[in-house]
Amino acid sequence: MIHFTVDGREVAAEPGRTLAAALLAAGERPRLFCAIGVCWDCAVTVNGVPAQRACLLLPRDGDEVSTRG
């Protein structure tokens, strides 16, 4: 399992799942429209880097994700 935080809450995900899929599996409600990296609706901040597309990104152990602006 991969462990990371989302808005301060710890989340575990199976390896190989995108960040968006991991959030859905953890009961979070990420913004998703196209889910193929075209629309930018799923943009999150990861480790201080803004505008990362959750539907394309694979989470890593220790990542800090913010879904707030």
C-alpha cells in the first residue's frame, strides 16, 4: 500500500492506481469531469506544486496533496 495525505487526512492506496482513483476508493470526492487529463477539473497541489492532474498522476509514499486551490 501507498500512504499519503489529502488535506491533512491520511489515505492509503493500492500501487498503480491514479491519484483520482485512490481518492475515490478512499471515499473522497475529487473533482472529475473527463478523467483522461484533458479538462484540468481534477487539478490538485502535490508537495507544493500546483496544477497537477489527479487523473494522470500516480501517488507516492509521503505525498502531501491539497484539493483546495
